[in-house]
Amino acid sequence: MPDGSSISRISLKINGTKEDNGEKVREEENGLKKAKESFSYEQLLDAWKAIAASYKQESLALFMAMTGDKPKLSGEHLLIIRVDNAIQQDLVSEKKPEILTGLHKALKNNYIDIKTEIKEKRGRKKAYLPAEKLRELINKNPDIKKLKDELGLDLEY
């Protein structure tokens, strides 16, 4: 202030939340304290496998999406789930609230969150046609081409 006077900070407590300089610090959410127990990666994997198994009968596709790769822990609370395609990503996203509830209860930590990523496809194209199969065999073993030529073999479709 221009006149040199100072302003004291005021802290108010309204409905179980503390407001200080316009920032709300929540100590409780919906009347329950948020659990924040630490957990090991092994405990996380055990809980993840149990939750995935619970979906095996309901949705095999979701089960496959959850068990295709092990979840990776980024930081203390963010789980990164790698899935094969957008369909699996949608399945996990649809069930995300239920999955998170299960993880929160099993690990006693309400700060855990899930993020899904689609895996990059690095594999080569699979050979389906006879000519493609022959080309792959010749690349692996050039003697096959000599054998084909010596015997006068040709591909039949």
C-alpha cells in the first residue's frame, strides 16, 4: 500500500475446508479423509491382477487390455497402461472409475490415477501370400532360391 500500512492475512474455515488467500485446501472430501498410504510395485501388480481377473467373465476384451502389459508407475501415483489399440483404450476409459475405486480400496491410497497409451507398432508386416512367404524364406536362407531354380519350381496360386 502506498501509505506503508500492512495487511494481515485472514484465514477462514467454511464447511470443513480452509480458505487461505483464495486457495482452498481440502482436508476431507465427502466427509471421508483421503487415504494416502504408500505401496510397493508388487502390491500394485497384485491389486491390478485381481481387478483384471474380476472382469474376465464380464468382458474378455477388457481383461486382455488390462493384462497385455504390466502397468508402469510414473511418479508416486500415476499408472500408465499401454494398450494395443483405440478400442482397448476406450474399454479401459469406460471402466476407469470402477478400476480406480478398486485400486484405491486395495492399496488404501486415493491419489492413484490411470493414464492409457496406445503402443507403437514396430513389427513387420506378416507374409500371407505364397510369393511373400517365399521372399521371406529366401531372405533367411539364400540357398532356397538356388534350390527353387535348380528344380525349376514355380509358385501356384
